[in-house]
Amino acid sequence: GIVLSLLGPTLLDLSYQVNQGIHALAFVFTVRSVGYLFGSIIGGALSDKADPCFLLAVALPITGVGSFLAPLWKSIVPLAMCISLQGISMGFLDTGGNILILRLWGKDNGPYMQALHFS
């Protein structure tokens, strides 16, 4: 949750960092959302073939590295690529977490699914 909301408050600083206006940097939100969409689709397909715990263990550090590297870029293109990769890994995380909850608790997943998305 905090990774998703981190981009908004840092938008002015990132626009200064990459020497672009806020309107140009708003593109990064779209790139992250497209990455999230593809990450969710690919993560769901891979969860059928691979262990979802392994996928989560791979996606979580990628999300963290993306958060760490985002303020270091001086150009909008590598920043957008970094944020896109972060969106892909966040899609993996959300889809993988949902799949694990459904596998663990089956039809009684209601409170656990709500707790996952509340946190």
C-alpha cells in the first residue's frame, strides 16, 4: 500500500530531479498502472505453474529495489522503466497474495482477504 502511495507525494521532487514538468511526469503513473496490469496477468498465469510463495519472494525485493532506485534517475525514461518494473512486481504481489489466501482458506476467505487489502 505504501509503495503505491509513495509516488504522489514525491512527484514534485521527482519532476525537479528529472528536469521535467509535472504534466510530463504524470506519464509515470500510467506506466506503473500498465506494469501493474501486466504483472497481475503474468503473476496469475505463473502461479498456476510455479509456487506462489516463490513468486512473492522474488517480487518483493524487486519492489523494494524499485523504490530505492526511483529517486536516483536523472532522466524520465529510466525513471519510467524503473517504476514500470515496480508496477509489474506489485501486480505479482497482489495477485500472489490473493491466490495464497484463496488456497489456504477456500470459501471462508472473506475476513482474511479483507485484512490483506485493508493493511
